[in-house]
Amino acid sequence: MWWARGWEPVRVPYQPSSSTADSSLPPLSRPQLAEARRVRAAELFEDGVSNAEIARAVGACSESVRRWRRVWETGGASALRRRAATGRPAK
């Protein structure tokens, strides 16, 4: 294996809430989930939570959280929102 001996991946059990399990709403797409993760991180930045704690809370690596914090400090929470795709529009 490529990781150091003794390293165990952290698994966070997912329990869907009863309100979303019974609803007729479609599940969030991958980009929507990523944006939700960044927005949650922005809320935690405002509360003064450390990068390591945020990484554990949202399920991201600490380097991503550091990058998000730099973006958040310069542009606020709106800078962490998803942007429209660039390039030629699809047919």
C-alpha cells in the first residue's frame, strides 16, 4: 500500500434524515455537494474554527480547506460559490 503503516481511513457514517429520505426531491449532484461543503466551511470560518476541524467536519483534506480560507478571506462566502462553466455552450 502507498500509505504509511497504521494509517486508517476515517469513515463518517451517512444517515439520511427522515425528511429527505421520504421526499420526492432528487439527490444533489456532485458539483452541488461540493458547493454545499464549501459553503459549510465558510460558515465555520466565520465561527473561528480551525482548518483541521473544518476538514474533519466537511470531509475534505486540510489543503483544500486552506485554499478555501484564502479565497474566503479575499472574496467572502460568495467567492466559494460555484461558477458557470466556461467555454463553448453545449449543442
